[in-house]
Amino acid sequence: MQRRHFLAALPLCSAPWVHAQNKSLTPLKFTLDFRVTSQTAPFFLALQNGYYREEGLDVSLDVGSGSVASITRIASGAYQLGLGDISSLIEFNAQNAGTPRVQAVYQYYNRAPFVIIGRKDRGITSDFLSLKGKKVAAAAVESTRRAWPMVARNKHLPADLFSWSTTEFSARDNVMVRGDVDAATYFHDSAVSLFARIKPEELSILHYTDAGVQLYGNAILASSALIAEKPQLVAAFLRATNRAIVECIANPAAAIAAVRQREPILDEKTELARWAITTQYIAAADTKSHGLGDFSKRLLEQQVDSVVQTFALKTMPSADALFNSSMLPPKSVRMLKA
């Protein structure tokens, strides 16, 4: 069959995203906070299932180098959207007064998954005081490390209770397994790789939330220029992403299949365990009342106050300047089924 005859014979009722290819797509660059894992599976599901294309978007997803670095990538104009830490955004906006260059538009982690994980054979328990005099591994610029002074203040502990051992993300598990350090900072869901090498019962997990540190974690961030000039693109991106988040929570197998399509080397069992933990932080606390993606202004203002005090910042950003919720999908599609 000649090519033109073959094309003419194609069925007209193809998938929606195929039709989207026939119209011009708007390119958007999105930076992840870290490497590809199931923590960010919804973005890959939305990409691979054509949800972004249905919204008229040609989205590229790039790996990141930490939830703090995402903010500078967006502020510089290298990326229009990304996943980054709210506390770090507060600090960034306070240090760069004036019109904000980056704003949160969708709260991904409803609570920050900040933990310190320690070896029980080094005397570390669920009590933060057990970290006294220990060596704790963390990357140089990492949100869990940055938030430690908030825990220290809440627990009336000295900020130098232990010593930091600056370690690249990729080496963190290794130094824990070898015993070079006594503990390490993690996003809770990032620690699944460690649990595969050290039995969980041999480890103590110290949750920042247990110290009364109630923080919003990583959020979808957008450049203020994009928000001002083309808010409809941000809204379209959020519709597609929210659709994928809801689907991934309802069907974890689909979430893992999507992320393994991008990174086939990932272990299915490990990523399912990781996504199960991630879901606890995405669909946590406030989401039962106001749905996925939204935030409590009162809680965000408390977080701003805590960050400003902890880092002795001279400017206190307003909650409205930090978070723009005007482009969120309707609440009806952001509510999870019981």
C-alpha cells in the first residue's frame, strides 16, 4: 500500500492526544527536584498518556539537583515550571525583595517529608536528643538540612547538637551502609533505597512533624512572568497534572509503569513502596477538606514566620506573594474519593 493510501485509511477516532498533534503545541520546560523516581510519577503519567498534549502543551521534564536548586532554575528563566521547596521559596523571596520572580501554584507535598534516619546500633532512637554528638550526612544545599534549626528551636535543642557530614545525594546510602556516619537526612520517600540495604527495624526514623514542624513541602512552581503573561498555560498544566495525580493515587501500578517507561532500570517493587510513602504526604492532612493542590493561608503564614525567624531574614514575604491559587483546577476534581 502506498503511504498516502495508508494514511488515508487510518481511523478517524484515534486517541485525543493524537488529535492534539494536529494543532500547534506550546512548549513548556519543567524541572524536577531530583532524579527520576516514583516520587514524581504523576508528571510522567501525564506526559505519556498525552494529558499535556490534550491541553495543547509540549512539556519536557528534566531531572533536577535538589528542591532548592529548582527555584533558581525558574528564577533565571532557564525553566518556566518546576518542583521546589516552599520554605526555600520563602527564603528566596525574602532575599530578593520586590516583585516575586517565582510563585507556588499547586501544593504537591501537603506536608514536607523531612526525616533524619539513624542507625540503632549507634544509639539513635526516635528521640532527637539521641543525635547528640553524632555525625549526620546531608547534601550541602538540601531542604531537610536547612529546616533542622526549626526542629532544634521547637525541641529546645542546640542547633549544633550534632555535626554535619556534607555528602552528595548519590553517596548518602553508601555512607550509611558503611557506617561512615551515624545518620542522614532524607525525604521520607527517598529512603526506600536505604531500606533495601539496611533492614528498617535496624533504623530509627525521626520525623520533623513529630517535633511540631508542620511545613508545606515541595510545590509546583511557576515563573511570575509566565503567570502574568500566559496564566492559561499554567492552568492547563495544572489540569493535566492534577488528573494524573488522582489517577496515580487510585492506581499505583499505573504510576510505576509510567515512571519505569522513562527509567526502565528502576525496580518495580522499590518504586511501589516509594510511591506508597509519597502518597501519604501528597494526600495528607488538609487535602481532605480543601482538596489536592491548595493550601491553608494560616499555615503558610506560620511557615513564613518560622522561616523568617530561623534564618533572621529582614523581609517577610506575604502568603499571597508566595502562592497563587487562581489557576488551580476546580475543587471538585481535586477531591479524592474516600
